Amino acid sequence: MKTNAPKPSAPIALALALALALASTGQSQAQACLDKRQIQEAVSSGQIASLDTVLARAGVDAGSEILNVQVCDEGGALVYVIGVLSPDGQAKNLTLSAQ
């Protein structure tokens, strides 16, 4: 007797497809990003501005919580990719020039 496995519902299938797409995006982004040591060296050598300088230039509220920070190559230019939680509870990702 052959049994048919139940087909996933549309919302589950969509969530799975989105999760896979985000996972593959993260992997490709990680390959073009600096590790912590490389970020420290780039700041020390003056190749990029410090995180504090970049946040101040962008006018990010000093009361914001920084969730994560990466420095990545975006089209030949280094950028900070920063996860920020504002004091009012809004989370957002910022992409700011590291120069």
C-alpha cells in the first residue's frame, strides 16, 4: 500500500524557502567580510573609521543598542553592516560607509 506524505502548507513552504534564501545570502556575505582582527587592523591603520565615528557621523542615537557589527566589501568599498536596536524598541540594519 502506497501512502502519500502530506504536502506542506503554502505558509510553511514559503517560510522554508525564505530561510534557505537568507542562509545562502549570509554565507556569501560572510566570505566578503573582515574578521575581528582584520577590522581592528583596518581601524588602527586608518583604512577605515572607527565604529563610534561612523555611528556619530550617521546620527545614530547614543542610547541605541548595537546588536551586531560586520565590515564587508560592497562593490569595492568597505562598509559597516550594523544591527541596531533603538531606545524605542525598533530594530534595523544599517549599512554605512567605513571610510
